[in-house]
Amino acid sequence: MYSKFIENKMVQNLSLKLYDSLSNLSEQTVNSLMEEPLMTENNLPVSKVIGSLIERNLYESFTTVDKKYV
């Protein structure tokens, strides 16, 4: 019973910390969170794309195939 009480208190404490850390995020507009996409040539080696992603701290890139962005 005591361990369940401790566990509940820990979850409450973590929830409060999470809420505090995300409070600034809720005040931002979606536009302020958007970034310019990384557009790459479709014949660029994967190693170059990965290097660009790491350099810019991004997680995705886009290219065109048959005039469509993918």
C-alpha cells in the first residue's frame, strides 16, 4: 500500500514537471515552430543527405520524383 502511494506521488511529480517544461510551448504559434524543409537533388548520394541532416539538426529531407515532392 505504501509503495503504491510513493508511486502515485512520483507520477504526480513527473506530471507537474512535464507540464512546467511544456508551458512555454503552449504559448507559441504553429508558425514559430515551422522550419524550412531540406530539399535535396534526387541524384544526391545518401551519405550527403545524411550529412546535411546532421549538419542542420534535421530529421527529414525532401526531393522531387516525376515533378512530385517525396
